[in-house]
Amino acid sequence: MLAYAFTKSLRLLIPGIITLIAGVLLQQQAAALPLHYKDIVTLLPYVLGIISLILAVSFNQGRLFLSTLNALCFYAAIQSELQTSLNLPANFVFFSLLCLLFPTQHALLSLYPERGFSPRWALPRASIVICSYALLCGLKQFQGFAGWIGNLPSAMLELAFNSLLLNQVSLIIFTLVLLLNAYLLMRRQSLVDAAMLIMTLAAALMLAFFAQPLASALFACSALILLLFTILFNSYSMAFIDELTSLPGRRALENQLASVGKHYTLAMVDVDHFKKFNDTYGHDVGDQVLRMVASQMRQAAKGAQVFRYGGEEFTILFKGKDEAAAWHTAERVREAVANYPMYIRGDNRPEDADEGKNQRQSDKPESDYVQVCISLGLCQNTDDLADSSAVLKAADEALYKAKQMGRNRTIGRQTGITNE
């Protein structure tokens, strides 16, 4: 299970790693940019941040809203207060405190569960983020910070490495936050937590290479582009991907049918006696059944697209195939589900597919196994069917006929082909 979680976590990190590498490569070329391009790059994080904030609110993603706000305030504080040399005592103190403030805020935001964007929940936390940076900037303006340098611990006055600007205290805090992000990613397996981990790396690199041209702007752009991508991907997933089965949902099917072409076949699929699974074993086992059916259908339906239509119903789209050609694939799907030895497991059901296979192959009481079957009704588009909704309805009628004939069978509406 640990290996599975580690592998999935690495896959989730790929977009962030690519974005971060792009930022590093661009930073190496920053000195050669013309002045007007440098001005654009400096303003770009504000544009990306505002867009991300608007989308996070629009798509009800509270934790990403707060993370974007933290990154934006962090960048704004750098741009407003650190445009002169760090050799100035006030700037050095401000920089040192900023190196502590961002990772601390970021760690707290990482721990929050996703609760959507509720103003009652998000706005007090947003106020804390904004006020903490405003307070730090205000103290620099009115207190000067110059006299504070003697009060800093020696670990904050010495650099972690000769060529880098992260002090030892900041380096330790960033390392701890990075470990926290890695733990949360392994546990939650979410793209948001992968983005939070990459943001920690981006901020650490920004501060370490702070003296390099456009370092703060480019690394801020990398982090905010990643947040923007995460918001959009999460929004797409919520709209088009079924959370339980990870299959495209009904809306995704409607989008596909809008541009499916002239020749296609649809199959409506229903899990036989699904209500009995829920009544006998409970809804948790019912969810296991749906996930198993979805997995087997996805593997067996080569060359076709599988969607969760709703409840225990699924749809298969066969592009460019007539009913007779689609029937053979549909039969392969039906047999894959019917031949799968499903073992009813409790809360300790393993996530890893190989581990689950070993459990199924081990000696278990026969009563722990259940057979799951599906019925399928097929229909291809023809001149007498006005549009895709009519084809869906006709496929549903063929499915109803399969149910009447005893279930666990595939019936073609036009051809009348059945597996009997």
C-alpha cells in the first residue's frame, strides 16, 4: 500500500515539477531579457494571482483561495519592501522575518481540509493572512527594523550556504514544512497537496536565489501557474469526472455526443440486482461493487469510452462502430465483470491492485465471494433516430429487454443479437 501511495504521489507531482523546472530555466536567462519584458514579468504574478483568486471563489475551492492569497501577499511584500540591498539592516531583518512568515502560514493552510469557499470559513482566515503581511510591512515602515538586527539569533544571521540567502532557521522550517506536505500528499493523494509541496519548494528556491535577477517574479509565476492549473483541473474533475468510480460522468458523455460524428453505437449498462447488494451488505459494499464494475469495464472496453451515467447505470460509446462490431466488445465487458471473483472486504480493503489480487487468490470462505453481473443494451445511430438522446433511449429499451430475458446478457436493439 505504501508503494502504491508513493507512486501515485509522484504522478501527482509531475505537473508541479515541470512548472518548477521551467521557472528555474527561465530564471537563468532572466538577465538577458530587455527591460520592458522584465517589467511584464514583474507584473505577471499579480495577474495570475487575481485570476486564481476569482476562479477559486467561482469553483468553490477555499483552500486554494487561501494558498493563492498567501503566495500573492508574499510576493507583494517582497516587491514593496525589498527593492533595495539586503545589506541594509532593516531590509535584512524584514527578509529574515519574511522567510519565517510564509512557510508558517503555508504549513497552517496545508493542514486545512477542503471545505469549499464558505465566506464564514474563508474570510476570517483570509484576514489573518493579509493582516500578518500588512503588520510586517507596517513594522518595517514605522519601526525601521534597523535596530532589531542585534536581537536576531545567530542562526538567522549566518547563511545556510555561502551562495544562498536562506538562513539556518528558515532552512529548518522549510524542511519541516516540506516533510509535512509530503506526509499529507501520501495520506490524502490529492493534486492540491501536490501543489502545496511544490509551492514550498518554489518559495525556498525564490528566497535562496533572491539576489538573482527576477528570481522572485519567476518563481512566484511558477507557483501561481501551478495553483491556477490545480484550480482548473479540480474544477474539471468535479464537473466531468465521477468521484466514486473515476470514470467520466454524464456531463462528459453529453459533451462527447455533441461532436461524436455520423457513425457510432451506444450501450446502456446496468448492474444486475444492485439493490440486493445494498440491502444485504450495506452501501459501502455497493460502492465497492460500482468501483469494481467500472474498473473491469474500463479494462475490457478497448477502443471504446466508458461513462458513469448515474446510480448503477453506465454508458459505453463506440465511435465509428456499428452495432454488430460493438457487440463483441460489449460481450467482452460483460464476461469480464461476470468472471471477476469479488471478495467482500471490510474497511481494511487494500488500495493496491496487486495486494487486492493476492487477497482474492488466498483461501477465503465461499460465502465471502459474490458474483456481480451486468446487462447491456446496444443501439447504433440510424436515420430513424433523430439525435443522440433518441439513440440513448433506444439503447435503454434494449437494456430493459435484456433484463426481462433473465439479465447477465447483451442485446443489440437493431440487430437483435444476444449472447444466448
